[in-house]
Amino acid sequence: GANIELIAPFAARLTNRDVVTFDMPGIGGSPEPTLPYRPWMMARIADKLMDDLGYDKIDVMGVSWGGGLAQQFAFQYGKRVGKLILAATSAGMVMVPGKLSALSKMADPRRYIDPSFMEKNFRTLYGGSTDGSDGHMSRIKAPSTKGYLYQLMAMAGWTSVAFLPFVTAKTLVMMGDSDNIVPIANGRILTTLMPYAELAVIKGGGHLFLVSQADETIAMIDAFLADDTAQTARKAA
């Protein structure tokens, strides 16, 4: 349900690189989906978008739901992926669930259409600091009902467990230790399954640590992307 404007302040602060993102069907400025879709289908659309825009080798980043799509893309189109960043995300249906109080509010579309609901439940929903929450809430655009439901349905039954050992991109997994939606244990699952992954824990970070702790996380991401050290399989180290 998140529209691309939510990532704009973060993207603007990444140094010396283009950032390409898009709204999912029925979200933000994208038209309604005509049929339900699966992650592999959206990965194929993202791949075609990169072709259309003239990009070849790319670094891939996914946050929360988008982290699942990023994993799918890195598996399907591994030859064009340079580095992979997964933030506040999981391996899908095998995930360690977050707090019930947060998950029940996450499924409530009022978080996108009712500012008072978001303001009242921000900390319960996301955990961690509320720094930057005002700006975040002001950039939210309500998704269509079909767009929101189809995006939720897309990940139903999906998991990356079977293919993560075959993802060869050097990967940074970023997790907040106060995330009410995706607990840190999910980051440990990802790094255990992925041969070239490292885990970075954001102290006091909630689900939106990219917003509330932007200075820390952007510095971490810039350093990771700039590092040209050859990747080494973690299990062989």
C-alpha cells in the first residue's frame, strides 16, 4: 500500500546514484490491477522496466513487502544484480511473526486514509522511534481497495527459503531490534540461508528505521555499496 513518495527523502540522500522505484498496481499513481499477481510476475515487470530505462547491472533494495520482491528479483535475474539490500523484511510465510497488536493494525487500511489513526497507533504499529513520523504521514496516499488487497494476496503462501541459498549477490540485511512487525529473528533466518549475506542491527530501530534513523542507515548503505571487496561465502570464512 505504500506509494513512492514515502521513499523520496531517503532516495534523495543516497550519494552519486540513480534511484528507480515504482508504484504497485492500484497504489499511488499506478492503474488498478486487472488480475491478481504473484511476486515472480512483478519481478518480471521490474526487469522490463530496467530494460526500458536503459539500465544493465543494478543494485537492488527492498523494504518490508518490497524486500520479498527484491529477493525474488535477485533469484530470477541474478546476472544483472550487483548488490542486494534487504531492510525490515523476511523470507515470507516462514517468518517469525511480529506483535499481534501491530499486525492487526497493519492489515487495517485506515493507516493510509486516516491521519488520526496513524498518529494514534504509529508506535504500536511500527515500534522504535517516532522521529520523522509527521513527514511520513504527510506523504501517504491512500491505495485503492483492490490494489491494497491484491498486494496483500500476492505474498500469500510465498517463501524464498528454497532459493535463497542460490542468490549470489553480496547482501546487506538490515533489521531494527525494536521492529513490531518483522522481528530481528527474520534477519537471522535470511543471513543463515544466504551465502553472501551480512546482518546489520539498528539499535532502537522500529519498522521504519530508514525514516527515524536516516543518518545512521544511509551511512551504512553508502558504505556497503561503495565497498568493492570481493564477496566471500560466509560459511567458508
